[in-house]
Amino acid sequence: MSGRNPRAIAPAAIDTPADWLLTPDHRGTTPITEIECTTCLDGPGPLCDEPTATAWCLAHARHASHDTFRRITTDFHRAVLTPHTPGG
Ligand SMILES: [Zn+2]
């Protein structure tokens, strides 16, 4: 393994003139997951775990009879300038 994050997008994969690399940015937070009802847009706010999201949806379905939900994940990324690789 090269030690690079496997989710990073190599400069060759994107059309830019510079040696930029897009990487996940977890300096402030890990990805944030939210879930909301698609009928009334109610939701519990940012969540940390799947069981909490599931419990909220099932409770909402039970009390409001709304049965469709949207999961929204915010995953931050950062473009960083990398050393130029001649010929690369
Ligand atoms: Zn609802």
C-alpha cells in the first residue's frame, strides 16, 4: 500500500493544469449524516450512528404515519497542492 488515502483523486484523474490532489478533510469533523422525512422535512439533526437514525425514522413513521426518508451525508474534502512530478 502506498500510504495515500484510497479515496483521494489523483491529479491525472481531473483536468487541472496544476498538481492538485483532492483528499478527504477531517480536520474539523468526520462525515456528518442527517436524515429527514420527505413528507414534512422533520428530522433529528446531525447523527452519529445508524441505530439512532433508524430509531428516529421508525418512531416518526409510528407517530406521523410518514414512511419515506432522505439520508444526507456531508463529507468534507480539501484540495492540496502537491510537488510537481516531471513527466507525470
Ligand atoms: Zn414527516
